[in-house]
Amino acid sequence: MVSYEKLAYTDFTLPLSALKPSEDPDARDKNNNRKFAPEKKVEAEGALTRIAYVLPPDRSPLEVLRNYQDVIAQKGGELLFECKKEECGGAADRASSGGGNDMSLTMFFFYDSDLKDADFSNGKCALASTITDQRYFTAKVPEDGGDAYVAVQTYTVLDDLYCKELNGRTVAVVQVLEPKARDKKMVVVEAAKMNESLSATGSISLYGIYFDTDKADIKPESDPTLKEIATLLKDDPKMAVLVVGHTDNQGSFDHNVDLSSRRAQAVKAALASKYEIDEKRLTAAGAGMMAPIASNDNDEGRAKNRRVVLVKAN
């Protein structure tokens, strides 16, 4: 084991088909690579663990992949998607590092800048080098409380400079998303606390309004927070607020501004239609990625930046 990271709760997207280039030829990721994404995918939330292993010499990526598939089968799991080499889509010769070309399969999950491993460490070398003979599968395994999702990527490292100790060695990148109930403490902010923050600072960030990835449809579990916003406004009939959507930096600037604006409009519409708040008291706006409150270089920071902010207008 050369790299390990665990997130208590996050969203995770797994490909169920090969990566395809974006229909927009100018769409670029944060490393200036042409963006790729699968046409079919599964989106899940839970506890995410990512581990990278360097295998003993003379073990091929295919052999290692098949061993993991045997374990999945023994646990009653189901193979959802499998690919190899260029068939996986994107750049098949790079792991998580590099820019100016096509995204790689590894970059669909994470970039070298997301890694906590030190430069030139075994972990960084295993996850950010030039590669060959790439293999991959997505699977699900039944567990108490729901399905766990597993992504396994294997490849051979190619490097004769800083990472030459791993040259020719097979690496296995194993990512497991386990079903886990989200900790809802401090997510639903009561109307009184909202009013207190608006009076003291003029704004409050809310994390209890939920949307699917890259969509503006409000999820049902947002109702408790929407109800508290409505209570806030009904308790003070003269109060007007700005409803401002914020995103992380994944995707283009224009796309994120549009997405955050549509989400803010959705919140405004829900407050007006479901809770009978006068639309004249609500102004919706989208700030996109323009006002981060945390680093966008890791999942934890990006989660903090994805929010709805109420700003006191009068």
C-alpha cells in the first residue's frame, strides 16, 4: 500500500461506459485537458476509501484485475462495466497528472493536485506517472444498508527518472464507496439562527439544500431547510433576501454561473410556490465559482463551496 485516503461522506460518480469527449470542443478541465465523460454512469453518496497498491514484480494489470473480480464475485457482487487500454476512452497513457491533451480515466476520479502524497513519494509516483496496459472495472456489492460501489483500475508504471523505482511495476487503484447515512447535524439551520447571522453579518451559507450533480432540481430532503427559510421570512414580513447559488470550480466558468443561477431560481420558485413567499421579496442570482470559502483542490473544500447563500437585502 503506497497511498490511502478516506472521506467520511462524499458524492462519487462511476463510469458505466467508456469516456467520450465533450460535445463542446472548447470544454477543458482544470489542467487544460479536453474534457471527457461517460454517457452512462452511476452516482452515489457515502463513505469513500481510495487505496493504491504496488504489486510484486511480474504481476500483470490483467492478472491483478481478475483477482479483484474474483473477490467481487465471492461477495455476491455484480460487474457493471469493464474496459481496457484505449477502449476506456480518454488518454490511456497517463494517470492523474498532465495537461493540454485529453483527460485520462484516472482524472475522471481525481487529479495529482488532489493527492495528499508528497511529490516523488511512492504514492505520488504510483498515481501520477505515465502508464501503459490500463485495465478497469466498475462493480457493486450488496451490503447492509445498501449497495457498495467499487472502482478498480490497474496499469503498469512507465518512468525512468524520478519514479524509476516503480518502472514496470503494476499498480492497483481501488476505490470503494460504502453506503452510509449522512450526518445531518448542523445541516438544517433554524430560522432564528438564520436571522441572527443575517443581522450580524448580512448573510448566511446554507448546506441543507440538495441538488443532483450538475442539475438544478431540488431534492426532497431539502424541505426542512426550505421550511426554515420560509419561517424566517414569515416572521419578518418586511425582510427581503438575495438567494445566491455557489458552485465549486469543476467545469467551465460560464457553465457554473449558469448552474448556480438556475439553482438559485429553483430555490426562489420553491419558496414562492410551496411556502407562499412573495416573489418580490426574493432575488435569485448565481455566483458560480467566483466566491469560494475553501480550497477547490480537494473534495472537502469543494463541498464547502457548493452552497446556497442568503443575503439580507433590506
